[in-house]
Amino acid sequence: MRIYLVRHGETTYNRDGLGLGRDDVPLTDLGLEQARRTCEYFQSHHVDAIYTSPLERAAAFARAMCRDGEPVITDALLELDVGETEGMPFGEMRKRYPDFLRLWAGADAPTAVMPGGESLADVDARVTPFLNRLREGDAGSVALVTHNFVIRVILCRLVGLPLTAFRSFAVDLASVSIIDADGGRATILRLNDICHVQGLEP
């Protein structure tokens, strides 16, 4: 099975450096252009099915990629719930939640619960069963249109790394990563490919 991991495009929260989890903020004009370019990218990459987070910034990407029909919406691909840090600049977060950030920076990061939100382990608990079902199915290739932390968790699980390795990957806006998953093995063919959106003005 070939798995395409697609991160959504720019929102105002991304542009302004604010915490972004479950707030359903739309794509900016740049984000919409990134969606159009990503759609062009997939004209030369066949996928049997497209799954997306229900949040509009991802769903808009998925709809643009669909040649026929609609993407499959699943809560399994929802972003990490960042709780009280939603829409918060990092500087303010550092002042208000120093104890959490100490945990987040260390080996216990996967189980560190966002203030009023959830942990990476919670994301893993909903994503891994979904991945297992996909790999047991008969689709030859699928695209998963989702979010930063979800993609990091998926990459860790596919290549057999512990969740503590989630910082080992760059996951830029509108990036595409391609993984071939065969039985219990996975090979990364492309990681964080943004060639299709290079040259766009921020």
C-alpha cells in the first residue's frame, strides 16, 4: 500500500504563529493557492481513496484533490486538541504553562497533556487503529489529508519509531510525504515534499 500524507495549507493561525488545534479556521488566500497547487501535484499521482480530517483547512485540500466524488471524513485524523493554548502566541504559552512545557520538551512529551486538551498518546490511540484498518484493506494507495501532529504520529508508527521521535520529522504546510507500507515494513519514499508550492509568496 502507498500512503500519501498531506498537511493542510496556511491559516491565519499558522501565519501569525498561534497555537492551532481544533479551531476550525479557514485557509488564507495563500492556503487556497497551496491547495490548488497540491491538486495539480496529485494529477500525476493516482490514489484509490482520500481520507480527511473534518476541519475545513484539511477538508478544503481533500476536496480540491478529489477528481470524482467526495473525500472520506474521519475524526481519526483530527489534530491534537491543544486546549487552552488554542490561538495563543508561544511567548504567552511559555509564561502561563512553564510546567507543561518542561514536560513537552523532555522524554515524557508523548504523555504530556495539553492544558485542557489531550496528549500525543491520545492522538496515537485514535490514529493507529485507523491505520491498521487501512493496511488490512484492499486499497493500493490512499491519501490522508490532515495536520502537523497527526502526521508526526503516523510517521512514527509506520516506520516503527517510538512517539518520542515525533520531533525527528519536518512537516511543513502543504507538504506531501509518501510511504510504501508492505506487511509489517514501511519505506519512506518522500518526506516533507514542498516542491509543488515553492515560490509562493507568504
